[in-house]
Amino acid sequence: MSARTRLGRLVPAIVGAVIAVALASGAAAADPGTKLLDASMTGIPTGGLALDGIAGGGIAWVLDRGDARLFADGRLTVSVQGLVLASGGAAGTNPIPTGRAIVACAGASPILTDTVPFSPEGDAMVSAHVSLPTPCLAPVVFFAGQTGAGPRWFAVTGG
């Protein structure tokens, strides 16, 4: 058998293998159940801190517990408990009645959820579906209060 004949038989096999790998990789990347983020949260350590273009609250906030989960299909859950002012006359309380989650993916515009109740004790739960860019690189999730000046983050993943 000539080299040309052997090559002619190998090319379809190689092309088939490349296509199979590409399809398998694409299927894994598009799996809606893929968890992009599962992280605890921390309060804003100092007022006015901006991260990923998201403006922070005017003073420091602390929280007892916070976590966020984000999936490739856009499912998002954020829970904060005891997210309250760290100092000042209202320390230990939350004066903001509504909050929301904000998702930031590197290089993309931030994604805001609808607002949810945010208790005076600093408890809130966001369960939403967001439209993520493809791909959503280095996702960060914020919990923000809806203030008169717009959303201002009080807690962020990575803590």
C-alpha cells in the first residue's frame, strides 16, 4: 500500500476524532448544570470602595454569613444574614429596605437582578435567573442595597 493510500485512509479518521473532541468539549462547556461560582461573601471593608465598576456603599458593612452560587445556565442564589452597618449611630442595623444581586463577568456589563426585601436585621435572599455573557470569565457576585443614588454594594464574593 502506498503512502498516499495510507494517508487517504487516515485523514477521515483524524477529522472524525477532531470533530468528536470538539463536540464533546462544546457539550461540556454548554452544560447548564456547570457551577461557575460557589463562594462565601464578605462585607465592604471601607466606604465608597468600587470593584469591577460597581460602586460601594458609603460606609463599612459587616455580615454574619453570606454566600452566592452561580450556574452556567444563569441560575443565581445569594443569601445574606446579618448584613448591617459596621459603625456610626445606626451600627448593627440595616436602614435599606430593598437589595439586589449584581453579577460581574470580566469585560462584560454588570447584570442586575430585580430587588428583594432586605430586613432591618440585614437578611435577604435572591433567587434569580440572569442572562450571562458567553463565556462568563472570573465571575464576581455582589449584594447591593437599592439606595437613592442607585445600587451600592455592601457584600461581595471572595471573602
